Amino acid sequence: MTTAQQHIVGGLFVDMESAPPRAKYECLLCNTTTGPVVGRGKVAAFVPDARLNHRATCPAYQQGAQAP
């Protein structure tokens, strides 16, 4: 069985231990950071779609980058 090679293209960082909680998304393809967002409600709204929202505007994806 062969598996496809996978690459890490971004990271979602969530700090729930700080007061107030905060989160950010870092794209390794275009070296952009989205956030940080601060506050329980803002973090809860940011986390589910951070990666997909960034992909919509990421120059690397717009240029046809092949990434998962």
C-alpha cells in the first residue's frame, strides 16, 4: 500500500489558557498570519473556518499551489 506524500501548509494556534483566549492561523505557503483574534466568542467564530477563509485570499493558492 502506498500513501501520498503530505505537507504541512499552515498551522492553527489556539491558546485557551490565556485570559482572554486567543487564536491565529499561519500560512507557510505565503508566510501570512491571520489574527490573532482575542476573546472567547471571537476565537469560537474564528477557529472553524480560519484555514478555508485564508485559502480564498492566499496568493499561493491563487497561483495554483498544489496543497491539501
